[in-house]
Amino acid sequence: MAKLKKPRKRFDEINVIPFIDIMLVLLVMVLTTATFVNQGIIPIELPEAKASKKEDTKQEVTVYVNAKGEMFFEKERVDLKSLETKLAALSKEQTVVLRSDKESRFQDFVSVMDILKRLKHEQMYIVTKE
């Protein structure tokens, strides 16, 4: 006589709700921490050193484009070629601030951005008004 085998219970679905809950909590923690670190809200105590020297380097330089299409580097009027020369002399860590008039030509904005891209300046931001 042949033995009859019991049919095994098949898992047709997996409960992923607990996994999703854990991942959402981790995501919230990572985003919250990243926001605080980015804005410098997390307080830290910096170590002290007696032999250190304070470097008085300017961290930001400003490029202006007015409505007439004139360009200024730190309030000094420049053309595209001299702007590129001045930006090439900067360190890549320095932040470049671009202030462009809303009535200026888009081509002037693109020209400045093109120079920054060619020089591999990635520390930059564009100032707008709320």
C-alpha cells in the first residue's frame, strides 16, 4: 500500500509591512541628520592648537550681471575673457556667487555658467529674491 503524502503549505505572499516600517524610520533618521549637518546646526567643539595660524581668505566671490549685460567681478567691471582669467586664479574651494539681473539676457547667464563649468568650479550658487 502506498503512503499518501500531506500537501505542504505554500507561501503565496510575504508580509513586508514590518520591513517597510523599519526602512521608513531609517530614512527619516538619515534625512534629519543630513539636514542638520548641512545647515551646521549640530553643535561641535573644535580642538584648539597654539601653532595654528588664522588664514584670512575670502570664501566667496561675487559675479554680477546687470540688465545691460555688463559683468562685474567683485564690483570691478570685466568682460568675459578677463572674468575667465580672474575665475581661473581662484581656488576650486572658493564659492562663486552669481547675481544676475532678471532683465539680463539669458545668454550672459549661460556664458558665466559655461566659464565656471570649464574651470570645474562646483562651489557656486545663484542669488534670487523670494
